[in-house]
Amino acid sequence: MQQASDLQNLLRSIHRKSYPAYKSLKGVYQFDRYLLSIDHVQGDPFASPSHISVRISHRDAGFPSQYYKDKITKITLCDYLTRQFEQQVNRYTFRAKGSGKSGLISVTHCGQEVLERTACEITEKGITARFFIGFPANGRTINAPELEKILFEFLPVCVQKAFFYKNLSGSQVEQAIFLAEDQAYIRSELARRSLTAFVADGSILPRESGISSRPMKDSVPFYSPETLRISMQLPHKGTITGMGIPRGITLIVGGGYHGKSTLLNALELGVYNHIPSDGREYVITDETALKLRSEDGRFVKDVDISLFINDLPNKKDTRRFSTEDASGSTSQAAGIVEGMEAGSQVFLLDEDTSATNFMVRDAFMQKVIQREKEPITPFLERAGDLYEKAGISTILVAGSSGAFFHIADTIIQMDNYKPVDITSSTKELCREYPLLSPCTPAFRLPESCRIMTKPASPTRHKGNTHEPERLKAKIHGKDGFSLGRQDIDLRYVEQLIDSEQTASLGLLLKYAAEHLIDGKRSLPEIVHYLNQQLWKNGLSFFSDGSYIPCGYAMPRIQEIFSCFNRFRRP
């Protein structure tokens, strides 16, 4: 183990040398009550910054052991510490000067949701924080005094203020942990009470703007209709009341701008825990819930969409349907079947982003276009069977077609952001406007025959052998990434909320393409294997053995399926 003084001596010995001399700093150094590890050194001041980590023992950090006793408390404490560290680091980034990224100190930025990330990890030994530093240089000449300033003046202050319990607000730490345990309790109650979701009274659902996920100021608080109100006795908060959405088919209706889509958006993000004071911290949805929509131009491979689409004029097999350029209806049908394959128990749909001809066919259209001339069995006719025969509930926002009232078990009208249960009154009206009795084909669970095949890739020569070229993943923010020569478009995977989740998906697909996709394993088999590895080993699964990089967050299995389903292959 080298000491901090050894690092100082090394820095002074390489001052004004060419930039590659920085690589001699790689290693672990003992500082006052923490270890500093220089894991990877950037190639030049304009390249991606260097990877740094700090390790603090539990004895030195001083957090009560009940704050990291299980997976949920560990993830929550890590999230809280990452936010504290970012606040401290932001005061010092770029205060050291130089060329390119010189002086950058970069930490993961967390949103309103709590995610498991590589930025902070808690093990039996202690707390590890990972981040980036741009090693300073003038041109491509090392400026060691500026890096010494970062490592010996700025960083110790940030570490002390962010990772030592005595320097933090004990009440805030407790609030974060207690909230997470209350959220976990509500999730367990959803299953016990046969609910798909819970929205607490007093929740603030509207967001600040289209580009901000913070709660809107002075917005209308949510209060449950009496007929749907339930109460729970939480471990820490005590009694809480709110709207319980039962399993089955739930319809959300109302005039434009009255809060229908706002409620649905809160529910789709309720699969994640939220931070205190977010407004949605007690909006909890079945963790398997999946938001679905139409997606023109989507790649679809070997999906059994015969539940919804049959007897195509071109005689294409819909039990093993493939296309490079799906229509709105076929993409939505594929999305539902893929969601079933991913184990989702709740589907979330908004009429505005759905294919109209996929969702419903009105009585007049049924008279004009006979059933035998229409290959699409609309979702309206399948939603009941999805629940009764497959156990999958639906929460649907509708604003134009009254046909959905007939199939709904629960109908919620949003009136100026206030929910009203109109189930009974609407069911009376349904008797006055009966639907035509459709001749719906029998319900049959889709069959999976989705063997993963690898796209052709260039080979490289190594001695007398030919090896497949290793694929490079390049992340394009939250909305997708490129793997080799292919772009994977995730813009319409709406529950993907962080670019670090996208980065994780990129590495998972890269690993699968290089090690698992062999023309023998099925897509579900590969995804479940990867998901098991993530749960068993955490995000250290991404490590190449030398160090775990910062910048990755845990995706749900639903988003892993969504990513792999969009990977174009023969």
C-alpha cells in the first residue's frame, strides 16, 4: 500500500513531462481515513477523463448498520451519498486550470428516481465512490501542481463532507432510508391487496416542465375518490391514504389538459422509488408494469402476433412475424407480446400514442369492412382475455372512443387534476349504447420461437486465425446507442429514464453479442441469464477484472428485453 506522500513525490517527479507520464500514477494510495485509487488514466487532456475511486471503511464512515442492512437500504444510501458528493464536487470542478478537460471533476447526476449505480457501492468492507477527474496539462505537458491541488486540497474536503456520517444531516439520511422502506412496504401491499398501483393523497403529480422532472410549484395536490380510497399503516410514516387502482382494466378519461396523461406518466415512473419531497414518492406501481405505444419503422423479429393480427393479404406468417419496418399496429402488437414474454403484469397505454386501428373498430367501420376482410383483432376485444386468461391488467388513457367504457372494470375521470370515480354512472350509460357483439377469434397465448442470431461482423487477423472484431458500444444519451455499425433506437422505451441505464444496456448487448448469441440460445434465455448475473453480482458484472467503471445504472428486465428486441439481426 502506497501512502499519499508517495503520490505527492510521484506528481512532483513528472511535472512538465509529456502527458503519458501520468500513467505512472495508477495505483492505490492511503489518505487520511480513506483510500484513493487511480484506476485508469486518460491518454491526453482532450480524451475522456481519468477514472478515480475512493474507499472508506464502515468504521470510518460511521453510518448506523441498519442503514445498509439489505439491498434496498444500500441502494438508497448510495443514492443519497452520490447526491451529496455531487453537491460538493460542483464547487471545485474546473477550479484547476489547463487544456481540454483539465480540472474537470465529474460525478454521476441523479434525477428524481433512486437507481442502483456504479457511482457508489456499499459492500461488507465499506463504501466505494467512483467518479472522473480531468488530469491537468498545458497543451500536452503535465501540470502536476494543479492535479496536486485537486487530490490534496479539493477532494479531501468533498470526501469528508459527503461520506462521513458525522458531517451529514442525520435526519435527512434517516428520512431517505425510512422512505425507501415505506415504499418497499407499499409494493408488497400491492400484491397482497390485488392492486396494480397506489397514489397517495397529497401527491404532486405535474412536473415543472417538459424538460424538468422536478415537481411543479403551486400545482393541484392529488386526492383519491372515496370509492377508491384505501389506507395503509406504513412502518415509519404511519397511516397513509390514497387511491388504490385494482387489477383488471382501468380507464382514465377526461377533457384535454385535465391531467389524464400526467397521472399515467406518474404511474409509469412509479416502478421506481422517488426521493423525498419529489411529490411522487408515494406513487407506487407494480414493478413489472410496461408502457406500450406504437412505433412506426420498428424492427420486429420472430414475434407471434397472431393474438392480434392474422390472415394478412400477403400470407405472411403472423405466428413468427418479422419485419424491418413495422407499421403502427404491428409494432404495438409486437410490443404487447414482447411485454408478456418479459413477465409484465400491467400494461400502460395512452390512446394518443397508440395506433388507432389497433386499439378499436367502431360499429360503423365493422359494418362497412367485414370481419373476414380485417386482419386486425383490436386491443378492445383482447384486453378482457389478457386479464382473465393471462393475468395481465391494463391501465388505459382514452379521450376519443367511448367503446373502452364497455370493457373497463374501473373508470376514473380526471377533472382539473382531481380524480372522480365514474364507474357506476358510466356503466348505466353503456346499457343505452351497446356495442356490436364481435366475432373475436379464440384467445391463445403467444408462443416464443425467438432464437438469437448474430449479425455478420468484420473479422480481424491474428496470427493464422480469424477472430470476430470486438464490438464497440457508443452511447447517444438516454435515447440509444450504437454497437459496432448498428444503431439501437430506444427513444420510445419510455420507462428508460437515465443515460446510465442506456449505457448498461449497451454493455449487456455487447456482452451478449460477443459471448452468448450463437444461433442456439433464445432471446428470453439470454436476457434471463444476464438479469440473473446482474442480481447476483450487481453492476460489477460490467467490470473487466481490473476496476468497475463509473457511469452505469441498473435497468429493469423489461428494458433489457426492449433493447434486445430492437437489435437488428438476420
